Amino acid sequence: MQTVKRPIDSSIMAQDTVLETPCPTLDVPPVTPGKPQVVIIGGGFGGLYAAQQLGRADVEVTLIDKRNFHLFQPLLYQVAMGGLSPGDIASPLRGVLSAQKNTRVLMGEVTDIDPEQQVVKLKDNRTIAYDNLIVATGMSHFYFGRDDWADVAPGLKTVEDALEMRRRIFAAFEKAENTSDPELKQSLLTFVIVGGGPTGVELAGSLAELAYHTLRNDFRDIDTTASRILLVEGMDRVLPPFPPELSARAQADLEKMGVQVMTKSLVTNIEGHEITLKQGDELTTLRAGTVLWAAGVRDPGMGGILADRTGAERDRSGRVMVSDDLSLPTHPNIFVVGDLAHFAHQENRPLPGVAPVAMQEGKYVARLIQKRLKGEATAPFEYKDTGSLAVIGRHAAVVNLPWAKLTGFPAWFVWLFVHIFYLIEFDNKLLVMTQWGANYFTRKQGSRLITEKVIEKVEVGAASSS
Amino acid sequence: MQTVKRPIDSSIMAQDTVLETPCPTLDVPPVTPGKPQVVIIGGGFGGLYAAQQLGRADVEVTLIDKRNFHLFQPLLYQVAMGGLSPGDIASPLRGVLSAQKNTRVLMGEVTDIDPEQQVVKLKDNRTIAYDNLIVATGMSHFYFGRDDWADVAPGLKTVEDALEMRRRIFAAFEKAENTSDPELKQSLLTFVIVGGGPTGVELAGSLAELAYHTLRNDFRDIDTTASRILLVEGMDRVLPPFPPELSARAQADLEKMGVQVMTKSLVTNIEGHEITLKQGDELTTLRAGTVLWAAGVRDPGMGGILADRTGAERDRSGRVMVSDDLSLPTHPNIFVVGDLAHFAHQENRPLPGVAPVAMQEGKYVARLIQKRLKGEATAPFEYKDTGSLAVIGRHAAVVNLPWAKLTGFPAWFVWLFVHIFYLIEFDNKLLVMTQWGANYFTRKQGSRLITEKVIEKVEVGAASSS
């Protein structure tokens, strides 16, 4: 039995403050000095695919992420609706990359980049040197300058976001069941989804499924099929990036499911649970127990750091303008991939912030780095449009392929197949398929737990009182 | 479009405070007046099995729970270890009971009972009248008067507890990887589990599996197989309720897996991350990054309310002493089932706080109420010992059946079969089996996400600033 003689210093070991140990700037040395160091910030689709592509390259790879898992974002709305558990759509980064001997994972938060010294700085004062840097930190949601709306209208980017949405949705039904005030009851059964892009459409469709089918026999005092679900979109149609005929079909499918679709409508105010909408010149105020935010993106910070340190230009949303090889014009050894990159594709519009773009960009940069090291010639990045898809409900989706447009059940089937296929790269495919199969036939949603509210962000290395 | 003309009153709709609407005491009327009202408090094994047994009885059933789901407690340790997701072992109470037309579920927190008026009072001022009351609120863990240890040594009763354990365990490995201080590294790789009952043994065994196998290739700077896992038990053997030879085998199995078992040892102090143990006269202090608490039970409050209102006697831990038909001696229409009941079984020791006891008690009381209503004769409760089991690791368990004692792989197989069988009553059996099958063969744990810390309890109907 080891007996510790040192005086007790509880602060040094306090939960969540371990890395706050007063320490000077500390270098994380390379495992194999002399090998070209590739540092990747962010373990989403862009960063992870870059890391995997470099798995057999003669480089050392360091993947840095604040979280210890990769998240399959396209299915996050299912977690919000209680159809899947977070564990079903997340894979531990260390597990995914454990077989890659040239790769290490660092859990930590990047706070700065020094392009002169070629080092990345972490919140806990550690520094990591790079020869090539891949920034893949993504975008967060944006309230168009009204950050005070965040409390009432949660967005959907993280696992915690999804669990918060889930908590609110199911708590709204419980509260409606519990109250005897009919007006309050109706307000609690009113759900507004802001933003008619793929996420908004998916949330609206699955919420309709939930209220009008899954829960219809579960309550005694309320009729969940009397719920009102409103999808608000500023443009003249839902799914603006899709061809107009697919948008029209998506809207028709949603309306058939019971969703009220309001296009050309903007949210002008949210106060308490009163939400004010503007459609043309008409202002409407309604009370909604639950408001879900699926509109707007902005750079959560890394784009700004890159711009400050390298002089890189950014677009209005904060995306970093990249050269045709996804590097910064001023720093050919710094690359930006995924949602944070603005690759001037056509008409100066960035590529959409979807998984296939990030995957292709991540792989491209990984190959480019290898070619450069071998002295081979490189070609500019070219996005290969593999199509886009959005799911609406149990049998309905829209799929826009370069060679075909699909709607209804065939589209839904393609959507399912594509998602299962990509999830296959992680280890949860069988489970998620089983879960979906079960949910599909029983219309049950097994994961509709109301768990406790998360109000404090705690990350390893982050300051926090314990 | 409905336009709300009422002045904006954000407080009335503020998230989580909806039920705080200033309202007078409010009765929840029976759905079918005139029918005998059975009110059940708590949706664990005791309460849920009672409700299900009453599904076709000519009574009206109201099941009240703070949470909206039933939790399959025996597998909660798997959630703590990242082997399962909360959704895998939880079933929404409304979903489980939706087909029972005579049953309603109320999400709310009981704050008082009035046995004179025969009403139950909820935190939000609502009252529910009962003819028969079944109290099945269970027990919580107990720090032997040292509640200040709770921050350092989380227990395992709720989903949030399990996620907090998971967060700490995986964060400890991440922090160990991140620090360059060898002493701190070793402390972070030291895990102490307090309590050698079934939960403690299960935690120790699965933690050994995690550290010595699952994670062994995932880190670059630490060797997870150098982790130290210490199981501390005050009695002279682990699994005290089991026959001595099974305890010995369990200890041997744990030691073979790498767990250091300390019996006849008490925790005398926890300060910061220094934990002091007393074995005989010898005091030992060691630094452990993670301390898990699996010792001690106490009444979380409902036992005290019952005692105050009815004069019911309680045992040292706060369990309510019940008659041989599980009712209160003074109030034959109030029953206590599950962990909270002290049914004087033999030598005045209560029945163990395990699922089979709660299930049998819940069913017994449900049948008793029906018999009484029909004027039939009733017999005292008799516990039918179906055996007890504890799992140790991937191939090891101990099973104590009335007619046989099993160890090793056969015991593990029985354990698996029994758990799957009972989980079958809920709808997750196939999933959990798939997950386990996958985990078993790959040794992977897909759900080892470090999610954010939960620091505030929010319940529907609970006061909370929004």
C-alpha cells in the first residue's frame, strides 16, 4: 500500500481543474521527432477523414478535439426526438483511430495559433508544433445578433443541444398534461421550428411523427394530435438549396403530416414564450412552449483566430476564404476544411455545410500533403457532387442526385441506405439499424427520457470551480 | 393565425417554471369517479409491477413519478462504464402503460401524504385522492453522515449519476494522458470503489475490463493497464449477502482480473482526492483521481413523511416497518413495497433491496387490493427466493440459486439470460443484446462519451430560475 507523505493539496486534484495545475508553457513533444508533423484541429467529418487518410502516410498525426468523440451530425435530430441515444451516433475518437500507429488524439481546446513559430496553443498552456495544420472546427448556429434568444430557442449542434431539445419537447407534453389552464395547455402544445433547411425540415417532420403518432395514446388529459407544429422559413420555400420542385414536394409532404409551413417569414422577436413573426407586412405574435432554432451559422471563434494571425479573409458568416487547394493564400501549410472553409465554388457561394463536402475536403488535403512531401504535382480541389438529401418523415424524403430527383418512399429508402452506409465506417451501424427497424415498425421511440438540464459547460482543461 | 392579445407575461411560460404558475391547491379529479382509486408513488420495479398487475382490475390507477421513465437499475453500472446508453435501459412509463386504459401517469414530485383526507400532495400544489396508496419510492445512497464526500465520490442511483461516473472515469484517463507530471499521472490512474456489494463488484470488474483491455491501445502517453483499481469493503468478504464460498470465488475472480480487493477496510476520510482507509489499526492515505461510491443506503425522504403522518416505525436506515401484508399497521390501505419496505423476513433482517423482491411485493399488493375489493380472503406476503446473482466480468459471475451455486462462465451465462429475460418486458431487449454481443466480441464500448456535467436538478414542477 502506497502511503502519500506529501501535504494535502486538494486543489491540484480537484475534479475538472487537474489541468489547471499551475505550470509554465509546456511543449507536447512529437512521438517520433524528425517526422513531418500534421496537426488537425477538430474531429468532425473533415478532420477525422483527413486523419484516416493519413493513417499510413510517413507523417505523425495529432488530432485535437475538445470532445472525446466523433459525432454523426446528420442523425443528431433523432437524438433530439428521442429516437436514438447519443451513444448510437457517436464514436470515441481514440477507438476509431487506435489502430493508426502514427496518430495520437489530444483532448483539449485550441486557443491560439502562431503561424510564425508553427505552433498551436491549448487552453492549458500546452503547445504543439506543426509542419502542416488542418483546421476543421466547423460552424455554430447563429441568432442573427440576438444571442438572448438562445435561452428560449436552443439550436442543434452538440449532443448536449440535442438532449436539451429532447428535454424541452417531452417536458412540454408533461406540463400540458399537468396543467388545467386550457390556454396554457394549448401554448405548451405549440412548437415553432425556425429555419426551413434540412435540419428544420427533419425536426418538423419527426416532431409531427412524435405528436401525431408515437405519443397519441400516452396521455389521458391532453390530445397530442391537437399539437400545432409551425415551420418558419425566411426564403420563399423550404430547403432553399434544393431544386424548387423538391422544395414544393417537401412542403406538401410536411403539410400532409400536419406541419404548418410558413415561408417568407422572419422571426422579429422572442420574449419569454411569445414569438413574433413577420410575413410580408403582417406581424403575428403567438405563444409557443417550445421554440427550436435551425437557422443561421457563424464561426464559433477559430475563423477569427486564423484571420487575426494570418490575415486570411473571411466571408460575412465568418468562413475563411481558401485557395483552390484549400490552403490559406498567405500560408500554404495551413488548410481549412469542412464548414469553416469558404471554397469559392460557383457564383462565389461557398459549398454547402454538409458531411460529403467536409469528407472530400479532408481527404483531399491529406492526399495533397502526402504528394507535396513526395514532391509530386498537385491539382486544385474539385467537389464531386454526390447529391443532397433531406428526410421528412417515416416514408418521405427528398433526394437530389446529379442524375435524378427522388421523392417519397424511394427517396426515404435512399436516405436510409446512405446514412447506414456512412455510419458503417463507425461501429454502430447494426445497432442503429436495429433501433430504426424497431422504431419503424412499432412507432416507438425508446430514448425519450427527460434527463436533467445541463447548464455548465465543462471540458477537460477548462477552468471550472469544483 | 392565432394572435394573442393578452399582455406579455413571460414568467408564466418560462421554461421549467410553467407549473409554478401561482395557483391555489388544485385537485386532480379521477377520470372515472366512483371507481376505487389506487395511487402508486414511484415507477421503479415495485411500483411498475403493481401498476401492471392492476391493468385489468376494476380500479383506477394513478402512477406518480418524478421522472418520465422506468430505469432498469441492475444494468446502470453499464451506463457508467460506457457500455450502454441511458436509452438502452430506460423505458418511458407512458409508453409501457399506454395500453392500460385504467391507468394514468403523472409526472410530479410528492411532497406530502394526508392519511386522514386520503390525499397525496404534489410539489405544484396539486392533490390526488386515493382509496389505496402504494409507496414504492426506493432508497438512495448514504455517505454515513459525510454528505460532503458526495462531490468527490459519486454514487449510482440515477441516469445522471451514471453519466457523471462515466464522465469522471473517461476524463481521468484523458487528464492522465495530458499531464506530464508522473505522480499526478499515477493518481489519475488510481480508482477506488467503496463498497463490495453487487454494485461495487460490478463496477470494479467492468472498470478492470475497461482499463486492462478495452482502452489498452487507445492512448499514446499512458499505459492504461498500469491503472490501479481498488475495491474497499468493510466486512470480511465481498458480496456479504452471498454464501462465503461464492464471496471467495468472486474475490479470486476480481484479483485475477487485476482488481486489488481490500476487505475489513473502512473509509475514514476523503479530502480533495486524498482518501484515507483504515484496515485494522493501520491507516493508509492514497491519492485517487476517481472515487466511486457503492456503499450505504438511506431513505431519501418518503419514509420520513410516512412515519410523521402515520406513526409508522422505521429501521436504522429509514426503511418503513410493514405488516405481513406489506401495509402499515395503523393504515391498512397504505402499502410500502420495494427497497423502502422493511418486511421482517428472518432474524429481523429486511429482504435485500433487489429487483425480484420489489417485483414480487408490487404484484402481491396489487392482487391483495383486488381480493379485498372482492371481499376474498388474503394471505400474508411470502418472498419466494429466486436466487441472487452478481456479475464480475466478461466471463465471470456468481449465482446463488436455492438449489445450486454457480461461478465462472456458467454463472455469467445465467446472469445474462436472466437480465435479458427481464428486460424483455420492456422494448429494448433486442438492442441491448445486439450491443452486448458486439461489445463482447469486439471488447469495444461504444458509449464512452464524456458529456457535460449536470449540476442542477430540474424536474417538472420543481422551482427553478429559468
